Amino acid sequence: MMLQSIGKGRFYLYIAFLIILLSIHNINFNEKINNTFKIKKIILMGEIENDLKEEISIALNQFNNTNIFLINPKDVEIVLNDYNLISKYKIKKEFPSVLKIELKKTNILAYFFENNKKIYLGENGKKIENLYLVNNDLPLIVGNLDIENFLDLKKKLLQNGFKINDFSKFYSFKSKRWDLVHKKKITIKLPIENLDYTLTLLREIIDRSNIDKIEIIDLRINKRIILS
């Protein structure tokens, strides 16, 4: 009976020893796997300036050594959304340890002044305070800027064959009416209503008329065109 007890004791000891060995092996294996799938490199792609790319890279460093399976793309989006100059981005996981992000800059439409500070307006509707590359051909927006209203005006201008930089200034009024200053030094007074029709009419006036001596095109009154 004593021999059987000793045999059972050794058996259980071997089993315990085997379990310990397997546990140590599993821990090492799990650590190896975890290290393999930790993010070691974040690659930014797209035509953006080096200064901006470096700034974004520094902000994204917080995701280094994060498990690539567990990283939440929404957390990355929160960081990218802080950069108003970026309009679109695409996040791609490249296994086992690389995060690739394709960035696209917004087009700059115009600039305005807010609290005596020069602010740029992106096509994405965001205000941009610092630019790494500035287009000097941008128009100035003067007055009470309603961004959605301006983007709607821009859309209608494009639909009628105009470009934003055909104009040097946009005067915005509280009534949501606009005065535009064409680069040919013509002030165009637009109505509040029927803007689509009015811009179609304006296109015809500019294309068909001799506008060299015209200083003002007043289209505020329905069915009336006043040239002076």
C-alpha cells in the first residue's frame, strides 16, 4: 500500500511539474505573440507638408505599442479631427505591426478676420488658423460670415461656371445676402431669393455684355437688372 501511495505522489508531482512548464511556455508564447502584433510603425501618406506630417506623427505616437487587433479606429479619428486642414483620411492596418493612414488636405476657399486674426476657410467648412502653404490668390470674406451659407453660394457659383477666385471679395450681410466684387472690379449685388436663377443671369451678362465700363451690377430687384 505504501508503494502505491508513493507512486501516486510522484505521478501527481509530474503532472504538476508539467502544468508549470506548459504555463511558462504559454506565458512566453503569449508575450511573443503580443509583441509581434504591437504597432511599431505609423506611416502617413498623402501630399501634405512635412511640418504638418511631423506634427500629426507626434500626436499619433500614443498608439505605438498598442495591439493592432485591439486599436479602435475611432480613437485615431479623434486625433486626426483636431487638424482642420485635413478633410479626409483612410486608416489601414497592415499586419502584423504597421498602421497606414492616407491623408487628404482640404482646399482653401477664402480668408476672413476674426478677433483681428486672419482665419482661413477650408472646403470642409472648418476654420484654419495656421497654414504651412498659403495661396495668395484667395478672396476675402467681409462681414457676418455664415459658413454654411457661403458654402451654398460657392456651390451655386460653380454650377454656373464661376470659380471662387474669380472674385476678390465677398461681402456677407446679416440678411444672408451677398455682394461680390469681381476681379474686373465690378460689384455684384445679389438678392436673397432666387439665387440660382440670378447667378445664371449673371453668367449671361458677363459672357454677352461689354462689362469693361460697368462698375455695379445690381440684381437685387426681381426681374430688373441695373447696370452702372
